Amino acid sequence: MRIELEKRPQASRLYSALSPLLALALTLIIGAIMFLLLGKNPIEALYSFFIEPLLEVWSLHELAIKAAPLILIAVGLSICYRSNNWNIGAEGQFTIGAITGSILPVLYPEWHSPMILPLMLVMGMLGGAAYAAIPAFLKTRLNTNEILTSLMLVYIAQLFLDWLVRGMWRDPQGYNFPQTKSFVSEAVLPEILSSGRAHWAIIFAIVAAVLVWFMNRFTLKGFEVTVLGQSERAGRFAGFSPRGMVWFSMLFSGALAGLAGISEVSGSIGHVQPTISPGYGFTAIIVAFLGRLNPLGIIASGFVLALTYLGGEAAQLSIGVSDKVTRVFQGLLLFFVLSCDTLILYKIRIVSSRLRVPVREAAE
């Protein structure tokens, strides 16, 4: 006996549209069962996760802070995935973008100029794009799997960051803490409103999502992304270059991840330290798929996943659960999104492994 997947001749558009909502509902059900097994009240736990962070103005600002890098990274990843290029290393590109964008305020702390912040953002984007160029080069020249190379580069970037802040970038007046000097005020992303800490990164994220949506829907480049993602042979026939698309999608996604990295360091932290991300680059993969690889859908899914981060922190204080519960929720959500999509697009068949002898041969 074996199980096979048979592609459905025509997937239901209604089911495809409802798939993220169904995945979210299943995640909540399994999450409630998990809390019950942990000896916690499921209603109280889910309230702490998904309702309590929305009741205070300051927590709404924190929600925007956590949603901004998720949306920025996921929008870039959506171009990769729509074109069938699997960039899994956005976390590393996020880290390198934070490092390259921080060069000016770390090495030249006495420089006070209104130009420093724009230069930091540009350098962050260039750093993320340059780091994403490594798996793009390896794929186009050596036919190396970009999933493996981009993922392994994440750990190199994280170790490089740790080496910097514990070594040459460490603040000599920082009481031996592994972090750099605090950025000057001109190198810090300004807050949007005076009522909280939310800064301009969320504006960058929403603008990027709208622009990419426009590109996908109304430009030749967006059409090229879709065609090459669905059929490389058809794309070649239309005159599109698969290798060129590898470079474009990887550099584009790396640049947005780098922008997210320097925005996080400049806007939320104010200095460089060994840990600058709770895993935004990996969580953004869930955001991209939950948003159906549509930049406008990614905006909504980015806030949903950001809510799991805030909810996890609230649940630790209110009901005393581990911070690993947040990872469980995110993993469940990705699992159910992919499962629902698979069952919508394919039928499951159970095939007998026994060889059947034709009737004519048996008669002979």
C-alpha cells in the first residue's frame, strides 16, 4: 500500500481564499487542547495570546514594531517564492543588513548629520542584497540548491554579529556588556506618534507591500515573476531569463530583509547587540504563505504573527507558560496553512502495491 497525491483538475477558488482562515481556526483549536493538557484554562490562555495585547495603546505600538520586519521580509520573500526561488536565509540577510547599516553610527559616533540615517538605510539594503547574492551566484553558476546555502549563511551571519559586538565593536565604556555604543539621535528612526514607540519601519513595510502589489499586478516584471514561477519553459519561450529572475528575486528579497534589519536596530534597539531578532526571518516565511504570497494579504498576516510574539510575552506573565509556546503556535500555523493548501490542490489516493495480473494473461 502506498499513498499518492493526484492534482485536482481545478482547485476551488472559495476554498483557496478560505484556507488561511481555516488554518488559523485549526491552530486555535489545537492550541486550546495544548493549553488544556498543560493544565491551563484554554479560554484564559487564548485571551492572553490574542486579545489582551490589543487592549492598550502601548501594546498596539509594540504590535506595529514587531509587524514591520515581518511584513518587510515577507514581501521580499513573496517575490522569491512566486518565481520558484526558495530563499530560506532572510534571517541572515536581516542580520547583515543590521551590521552594514550600523557601520556609520558605530565607527563614527561623533558624526551628527541629517544624512546619516538615510545612508544607514541604504547601506542596510545593500548589505542584505549582497548577502543574498551569495546563494544566487552559487545557484546560477554552480547549480547549488539555494535552500541549503541561504540557510547555512544564516548561522555565519549570526556568529559574525556575535564576534563583532564581543570584539572590535564592543563599547569600551559599556561595563563589559557585549554591545556597541548607543546610536546618536540623528541615527535613530523617529517615532510616528508621541503615544508610543512605533517608528517609521511600519510605514516602510506598508509602502513596500503596496508597491510590490502594484508591480505584480500591473507591470511586465510582475508578469515575468508569475510566468517563470509557474513554468520555466513557458518563461523561456516568452523571452524571460530564469537566471536573471534568480538574481532579481534574491537581491530584492535580501534588500528588504536588510532594510528590516537596520530599521530594527535603529528604531527599536538603538545599538547593536548579539541578539537583534527573535527569528523574524524564519517567521516571515509563515507570514508570506499565510498571506497567499499577496503583498496586501501579507500586511494582515504580518500583524497576526506579530500578535503571537506579543501574546507569548503576555501569556508568560499572566498564566505562567513557557516562551516556547509562541514557537508552537507559529509552527502549527505554518503546518495547517501548507496542509490546507495541499488538500485543496491535490487528492489523496491509497494505491495497492500488489501487482494485478490482467484477466487475459490469467486465462492463458
